[in-house]
Amino acid sequence: MASIVSGYSVIFTLSNILLVLLSLSAANAQLSTNFYANSCPNLQTIVRNAMTRAVNRETRLGASILRLFFHDCFVNGCDASILLDDTATFTGEKNAAPNRNSVRGYEVIDTIKTSVEAACSATVSCADILALAARDGVVLLGGPSWQVPLGRRDARTASQSAANNQIPSPSSNLAALISSFASKGLSTRDLTALSGGHTIGVARCTTFRGRIYNDTNIDSNFAATRRANCPASGGDNNLAPLDIQTPTRFDNNYFRNLVAQRGLLHSDQELFNGGSQDALVRTYSTNPRAFSSDFTAAMVRMGNISPLTGTRGEIRRNCRVVN
């Protein structure tokens, strides 16, 4: 009798261990490029069509969605926490200093989510939609494409304090940039490649005023051009292209600008200022294929920052609110 009880005990224990292992496996499931192949086979077409309409309407939105993805991933991982609206009882990330009156494109994600829900209800996360939309925005502006690993789930919370502290500042020096990216598991090569996303989009005067009035490692004609629309005081929201040459085309001119000391942000020019990234910047400035290859690989790595998978998080029905 004792041996029978002992046998049941062993079986029960093994069953418990198996359940725990299965639970851990589900909670830590890996991302996969074909995650929705059966559950939402038209997902990528839906996202691409919506992004095409958005970028055709306003070219800048390609850059805006790319930045939205970056700001999401750098705050506790790629979990769509940045998309959550503030409420009377909840403070999200939208009004954190790096995002307030700056990050945009939320309505584009809303539109895509509505279309995706109509096709595949309660199936695709807002986090995955944002990852796909960021890729498509780059492609639509002439940049490289890449396979996007999918299977992220959406956060049920957000952190304004983390957004204030974890997103690199446009006034950061190289050491701070390297440290910030390293804290997310990204290398210095990833840092420089991902910074090349500034080949598209614009920045507000308040983010580059210090650069054009105070920095000495800046082309004088470039500084004068930028000062014309960014006074020493006032005009904080006046805009300037991050890439003065081809601001609406994804290419390697951003790096050519850095070599010519025409980086718009202080943090941009820090990548080419007698430091460890000078050689790589020169490489990217003359080898667009090298830049494209490293950029796409870095985007996949950034998209893998602390995703919620398996049973963690949720699939939001509305990207602005938890279910």
C-alpha cells in the first residue's frame, strides 16, 4: 500500500513539475515571423495598406511611427504601453517629457487596429501592429525591409517615470547614449545604426537650439540656416528636418551630414566627434548597403526588448485602454 501511495506521489510530483514547465514555456514564448499565419493571415497586408494611405496623406508619418516604436520599446520593452491614454486614475507615458507635444501617429495605429479587429477579432496585439507599422513606414519612404518577429502581447500598465528616465535625450553625449542602449541589450553598432532612423522626420527647435547656438563642432552655414527658423528664445515648436538633404527619403545621407558636421541634434553629432563611432559613421556614409543591413538587424533586436509573450499581458481591443 505504501508503495502505491509512493507511486502516486511521484506521478503527482512529476505532473506538477510538467505543469510548471509548461506554464513557464507559455509565459516565455519566443517571437515568430509567422505567429499569425493561421489566426490572422491577412494581417501584414492590412497594416501595409493602412500605412500606405497614411504616408501618402502625410509623408512625415513614416518617421513618426518609427519614433513611436522606438519610444515604446525603450520603456519597459515593446509592449504598446506608450499607446495607453491617461485617465482620472491612470497616468500613462504620453505626457512624459520626451513624448508630450512630440510623439505622434497614435491615430494611425488606431485606424490599423480597427481594420485588424474587423478581420481578426481579439487576436493581434497593438504592440505587434506598431512593430509592423514601423517597418512599413521605413519601406514606404524608400528604406529596407525586414521580417518582423511577432507574438508580443500588450501591457496592462505604463510608466511615466520610466519614460522620463529611459528614453535618450537629444542633448545626450556619446557615453550616455552608449550606456542607454547597453541597458537595453543593444550594442554600440546598434546605437549608430538605429540613429540612422533620423534620415527621415523632423525635430522641434527646442530640441536642437543648444546645438545650433552653443556647439562648436557644427558647420557654420548649416547653423545659420537652422537659426533662421529657430530663434534663441521662442519658436520652440518650429520644425527642421533631421536630414537636411533628403528628409522624406530613407537613405544614408544622415551619416554624410554627420561627417560634414551637419547633424541637427547634439546627440546626432556625438556619433561623429572624435569618438568610438567615427569609423562606423564613415562606413555608413559611403556604404548604404552596410547601413541598411545593420539597421534592419538592429530593428529586430530592438523589437525583441522585453516583449510580453505567452500568457503575460493581454490583447487589447482598443489600443488606448486596457480591456
